[in-house]
Amino acid sequence: MTKKERAILCVEAFEKEYPDAICSLNYKNPFELLIATRLSAQCTDARVNMVTPALFERFPDCYALANAPLSEVEALIKTCGLYKSKAKSLVEIGKMLCSDFGGKIPDTIEELTKLPGVGRKTANLVCGDIYGKPAVVADTHFIRLSNRLGFINTKDPFKAEMDMRKILPADKSNDFCHRCVLHGRKVCTARKAFCENCVLNEFCPKKV
């Protein structure tokens, strides 16, 4: 069985186990998803979801954020960690969205990664969830599961993304990444893989 064939079986098993493949960050529009994902770096989604309601109420779009007092943004996101650098990049994102993109969220990874503090993980998430494009969000859960499943042998996010793009069905890749997060939190955790509860048992080499 090839890696591609095995990947399809994993995708199908996850579809049954986790039918609702949705992002765990709360958002109402592309701007909110972009900002929330930037905040999620080295921070839990749950914590970000606690912070963003007040942030978006105060700064509901890129125009408001572009003119935001840095100290006020820092205060609103302080519990997310690395708040000074994140606040600086948020204000800069707002300014660049206004000046370079006419207030719209870009729809390509190349353009999204031009935004301050926005890496490929964030760019892939926006492209996949907002624009419905094939995306591979190489977060820690996805990388861990992909390695344990024997699909890749790397912890480098860029290489993991590129390698998995060759293996996963393009139209299923984004949802598969979301399901990896759910499975990584519940079953195949960083501390231990609970193989007895895993729907991928039949397809996993169990290199844990």
C-alpha cells in the first residue's frame, strides 16, 4: 500500500470519527480569522477565544486596527503571551491591509506571508478556511501525527507541509488538518499515543 493510498484511508476514518472539521478559533469574517490565528502562536485556541471578543469589539476591521494605539492593543491581548511583539504585528497588519490590499484579506499564501508576523501556517489556514483552497496547516498536532503515521520524517513545518501536499488528496487536506488537531488533543497526544482508542490503528505503523 502506498502512502497516498494509506492517506486516503486515514482521511476517510477521520471523516467518520470527526464529521465536523472546523477551526477551533472563533471568528465571523476573514479579518477575524487572520488576527486570531496570529494571536494563537504559542498560545492555546481557548485562550485566544477569550481575548478576541473584546479586541474585535474595539477594533472590528483593518482600518480601526491600523490606527489603534499600540498600548491599548497590548492591554487587550496581554494574556496571550508574547503580547508586545504580537500587538506590534497586529497594528502593522492592519496598516498593510489598508495600504497594499485595499482592506481585503489576500487569498494566496505568497501575499498573506508578506503581512507582518504571518507565516505559512496562518496563511494556509486562511486560504483553506476562507477561500476553500487546498491547504496544509502544519501545526504541532499535524506534524506529530504525520510523523507517527509514517508519512513524513521531519519536524520542520515547511518540509512537513510540502511533503504532505504530495500525499494528501488536495480537496481533503484542509479538513484533515483540522481533524488532526482534534485527534491530537484527544487520542494521539504529545505525551502519549492512546492507540487502543485510535481509529487509525489499522493504518498506523505505531512509530510512537
